[in-house]
Amino acid sequence: MRLTVLGCAGSFPGPEAPCSAYLVEADGFRLLVDFGSGSLSSLQRYAGLHAPDAILLTHLHCDHILDAVTYVVVRRYAPEGPYPPLPVYAPSGAPDRLSAAYGDDGTVEDVYQFYALQPGTFPIGPFSVTVDRVNHPVETYGVRLEHGGRSLCYSSDTAPCDALLRLAQNADMFLCEASYLDGVDNPPDLHLTGREAGETATKAAVGRLLLTHLVAAWGSEAHTLESAAAAYAGPIDVVRPGASYDV
């Protein structure tokens, strides 16, 4: 598997990064996991406008889905189009949410074929995909992708929880949010700190930790990285748009 980061900013686009979007490739199949604000630009820059073969949206907060709305124009009105419906795996409210955001009082189901997520394991292309509900205020799924004996876990947005530990267990690579700073009175049951991301990585015995979803406007990358490294002894990176990793 190959992971390419298209966007990684937390909550809203940062000065150097769009919001969450990650392209995972295997056997010529490309799965786009989340499609946050601004990431359509990165999709064109690092992969191609029509690169995704399927999309998985982990939850329906704007910073994880909004460019799936913009992408309707790409597939519906392309000069050589319209394109056939693209599979989208998402919480059950996705068709209504994306249609409402598009705002033409119609539907986007000519563009997307929706499959409602629920906890469990299922195939998408060559991947074995496992999702489970994690600790966030709306219906949100952490994700584990497996292919060829290798595994990638993506936390989505979550506070610490047992489901995330199960999904990350012995993963070769753990793409984990670290939105909050340690040592601050953060709201409960919403996001992880760098230390909590590191602790989860250690408890799950993952091979490599990739930190994402940092909020540049009021965070500190150096502090987050230091906090994670104090809790996890393995290799750690803070991801950037355009960065690619072989899992």
C-alpha cells in the first residue's frame, strides 16, 4: 500500500495545508479517505483530477467532506462526462448532507453511489476495510486498511477510546490525529493530544506513527511532536501535503 497525504490541517485549512484527505493505493486502485476543505487542489497536484476509484468519508464534519461537494461539478459537468457514479462509503446521513451543501434542491446520487458505514469488515477494491465508531460528537469511524499482509490505521477525529486501540493494534502505520496541546484544559471526548496519540501508538504496538490534524493557528507542531515522542519510542512524522509513505 502507498499513502499520499493530500490534506492534513485540523478543523479548517491552514496556511500551508488543506483539510483532511488521504489517498491510499494498492494494485492500481485508489481509495480517497476523507475529502476535506481545499483538498481538491491537492488531488489534482499530487494524483490527478479523476484519480479516486472510491471515497470513504469517516464523518460528516465540514473539514472532512466539503470538497466532495465541489467534486460534484467535476464528475457531473466534465466535457467528456458525465462520469458514472463513484462509490462513497460514509455515515448514513451523507447523501442528504452533501446534497444540501451543493444546494440545487436536487440530489448528488447521480454522481455518487452511497454505502452506509457500520462497524465491521468489508472489501473496497483490493483492500480489506475495518471500521468502528470512535469517540467524537457525531457518528465517526476510525479505519483500518489491510492489503498484502500490511496494515494502515487512520484515527479520523477522536478522543481516546477502546475502539481506536483495537483498530490500531499491531498496525504497520498509524495515521493519528493530534489536534490538542498537552497541558491545556481541552474539551472532553473530542480530539487527541500529542501525548495521547503517542500513548495509543505504544499501547497498540504500531510500527510507525504519523501525526495529522494539527491546528496551526493555535497549536505548536514542535510541542505536539515532543509530547508524542515522550510517549512513543518508535518513528514519528508530522505529515505534510504531498508526502507519500509505503506501508
